[in-house]
Amino acid sequence: MSAGATAARPQPLRPRTEAKRARIVEVAMLHFARQGYEAARVSDIAEELGIAKGSIFQHFGSKDGLFFEAYKKATRAFSPYLNVPPDIRARGFFAILRYWLVRTEHMVREDWIPYRVYLMGNYGTDLALRRDINRFLIAEDPYGRVAFVRFGLERGELRQDLDVEVIVSIIDWMVERFQDALLTEELDPGLFRRPGDVAEKKEARINQFLAILRRAIGK
Amino acid sequence: MSAGATAARPQPLRPRTEAKRARIVEVAMLHFARQGYEAARVSDIAEELGIAKGSIFQHFGSKDGLFFEAYKKATRAFSPYLNVPPDIRARGFFAILRYWLVRTEHMVREDWIPYRVYLMGNYGTDLALRRDINRFLIAEDPYGRVAFVRFGLERGELRQDLDVEVIVSIIDWMVERFQDALLTEELDPGLFRRPGDVAEKKEARINQFLAILRRAIGK
DNA sequence: TTTTCTAGCTGACTGGAGGTCATTAATGAG
DNA sequence: CTCATTAATGACCTCCAGTCAGCTAGAAAA
């Protein structure tokens, strides 16, 4: 455990080395996504790449370190909030949010590899790594959450009397809850009793969430 | 992995057996809390109890199974929402919530053993176990969240046009975020820049959260 | 009390995982 | 071509969850 992320690397690294690291992370992401953190085997990853297991440890220090890189790659693969079609953007903060909520489902299914790794990082790792992950999210803000909230504030759609962090936190929560619900459904369809009304219910949920959010943080 | 919780046990179990299970779970909780899931050793737990490691596996099937029992015990150790002094209760839903938010900090520090195990269950376990945990929370509702929300609805303090589940979900989120912030602070004091203003900031945060919540779900 | 039965306990054992390191190979600058 | 540095290898190590054949204690039956 202990994580500590990647080993320090002061020099800029040769390009070939960088390329190899990328290949390893790519395959690792797949294995983590398919099997979960525990069940993923470093030896399998090495075998699939046709390299020695030792190499992976040389590059990433530990399985934790490898996962952390995979997690970072996964989060970077997602589109920032403000990356939406111009017409949606023109309609403002809440329209953008709705756009992404509706999309979430597609993303979970289509782009499931980074998605699962991302979820594992949020829910499925030990507290030690979680700390590094928190740091990373604060430092990089990969989905441009802060910029998104600023956008809403500048357009006058959001209340001015709240800390930006608080608003960001609320957005996070909503999106996470939504993903969580989708994931749970996927893992355990029995939770949704009547399979017919899932779609409607989802639509209704989105509307409820957005309405709540408007009242909570909207002007 | 695979979890699957405890082995099936149709018979009611002898009292001595039940007592021993309880002792094991007790000690396990402590070890998990102190060392985290990964670092906790089943053999250490056995040694501390003066029993054979094999016995633990006989009782709980796996380390996962043991953790799940510890998690359940931890959650059951917490007080339900509605368990507050009468004068607080008389002041209604939001007063109760404030009461618990203010207490959270004490609880994290004083009652830290179940607390850490609880947090590990929420954040720090593999997705496989998370499914069991979700089921358990839905089935048992250990802190009486649903009853609490009903209380608020009956008093007319909450909007009638929202699903109970949605309100419960929002409450959960807020409490979790709060705990998370406290835990993060504990793990990494550097995140809070000026150490002096933490207390005030916390007070301010509680107020902000409650204000947001009132607008979001209050009548 | 004695015998029988069996749930529960034991602890040596295994398999397989992450991780190490001395050695070897590849790379690129001069 | 030479040499210094970086990367790759794979045999090896350690450690731990999980197993299992046999044993024990205590309750029920005789």
C-alpha cells in the first residue's frame, strides 16, 4: 500500500520510454476495468504486453502506482463540462448540466473502460490512495468543474453568496449519484422492479435533480 | 473477492457460537479501523483472540465476509437520526440535522473505531462488496433516514413533490461530504490553509449547507 | 454415569500474489 | 567504435488469504 504515486522522475524521459509507459497504462486500464483492482494481475498485464513483470514495477513502483496512473488517464479522457455544442452552451449552465446527465448513460456504456476505472478510484480503493486522488482532482480539476461554475456565476445563473467550492461539491455529488444509480442498476438489475419504466423514471429523476439544484444554487 | 457475505446459516446457532462471532467481529473492527482493510491481517486478529486463524474463516468464509460483518456492526452502532433530545426534536427537521452535523466532529474523534470502518465501507472497498453494502443499507436503513424524512414531511417542513428516496439521497450526500471534509483534514491538514480559521469555517460551512438544503428540499 | 455424536476448533500446509535485484541488453553521445 | 547510462529480464523471495484432515469438548442419548 502506501501508494505515493509514481516514482520521482526529474529528467524529461526519453520518448520511447514515455511511449512504453503509455502502452502499459493503456493495457492496465483495460485489466482494471474488466476485473477490478484486486482481481487484476500485474503478471497478466505484463504477459499481454509481452514484457517482464519486473518492468512494470520498475516504471510504476507498485500496483497502486500503476492504478493511479490508469486513474489519471481515465479522468483525462473525459470531456470537460464546458465542452458542449455551441447551442447548448448558449442556453446556459443548467442546460449544459442536463446535457451531461442525459449523456452519462451513453458514456457509462460506450466509454466504459475509463468509466469503470474512474469509479473504482472514487469508490473502490483504499483510503491511502484516495488521498492522492483527492489531491490530483484538486490540482488538475480534469473536467473543468471550477471553470464551469465560474461560467454559471458570470452569466448570473448562480447565487453569488456561496463559495465556489461548495457549488463544485454539489455538482460533483449530483453527477456521482447519478452514475452510482446507473452502475447499481447495471450490477444488480433486481433493484429496479419493473424493467419497463426505468427510462421514464430516469428522465423524471433528471428533472427532479435539476429542479432541486436550481432552487439550491440557482438565482 | 466475490464477497457473498456470511455463509448461509439456517439453524439459529448456539448462543456460545454467537458470542464468539461477536468477539471476533469486535476485534476485527478494531484491526480494520486501525490498519485499513488491506493492511489488517486475519492472523493478527486470530492471535489477539487466542484462537486459530482457521476458525475465523470457518465463521465468516473470507476476509471480505468478516469485514462486511464489521461494517454492519459499525453502522448499527450509530444513533438513528431521530434519536435526539426532546427539545431538539421539537424544533423540527432542520434543527435535528444541524444537531448531527455539529456532532459529527465529536463522533469522528470519539467514536472513531466504528467510524473508520464505516468510512472504509463507503469509500474503501472493492465494488463487489459495495453491492452488498448497498443492499444492506437499503434493507436495514440503520440510521432511520427514511423515518427521519417522513418526520420532516409530516411536519410539513419538506416539499411533498419529491420522492422520499431523492430526499434521503440528498441528506446522505450532505452528511457524507461533511465527514469527508473532516477526514481529509485529519489525513492531510495542509489542505486547510490557515489552521486558525478551521473552526469558524466549519461553522460557516454548516450554515451554508443548511441554507442550501432548506431551499432545495424545504417548503 | 457412560457412550455417542457432532459442531466447532486446530494449525500445518498450499498456491499464488506483489515485489526485489543482480545481471544482461539496448540506447545514444562523443 | 566505445563507454556510460538507462531499461529489461526472470529467477527468486516473502507474505498472506484460504484449505482441510484430524481432533476436542460438550450436549444429547442410553
